[in-house]
Amino acid sequence: MNYNNKKFKPVSNSDNGETSEDTLFEYKQKNNILTSTYCGGQIKEGHLIGLVDDDGGIEMCYHQVNLRGELMTGTCFSKPEIMDNGKIRLHETWKWTSGDKSKGNSILEEI
């Protein structure tokens, strides 16, 4: 699976997460290396880097600055699902490595 030049927006997130439907992720991929910039909602600026496996799963690390000016970091694993319209839905499990170090789940959909 190749995520290059695809854009995603969250459709759900755990209460302890900072992304929302106002957050836009723009993915780039070279070979199995995935990068993204993102912003919107509670996030001023964010970046992620990850590795894409043979099934399209993504193991990643992220960092972002929120509207309170805090630097937040975490790890995430995304499992892809191809929707009926051919677009990708990502089922994510994530964990903060800063702040309260809590865990959560989110779903992103390709736009």
C-alpha cells in the first residue's frame, strides 16, 4: 500500500487525544518510509515518521505543538481498511510518551 500524497482527517478519537475533524494530515511515502505534516483544531503544527509494513500497517512516532504551546510526543500503530468507496480508513492505537502517558484509539479517513 502506498500513502504518498494522500490526505486524512480524523473521524473519531479518544477524549485524551488532541486531533479532531479539524486536523488535516498530508502523507508522503518513499519506499516504506512514511512522513506527514499535520495541523488544525488543537494542533498548531505536527509531524510524524513511520514505517509501512507489507500489509499497509504503519508503525510511527509523532510530535506536535498544541494551542497551549506544549510539545507533545507519542507512538502509534495504524491498521488500514479499504472502504467501499475505495478510500483508506486507518484504525489507530496510540500512546503519549509525554504528559500523562495515556493510551487511546482514533480513526482517520482518506479525503
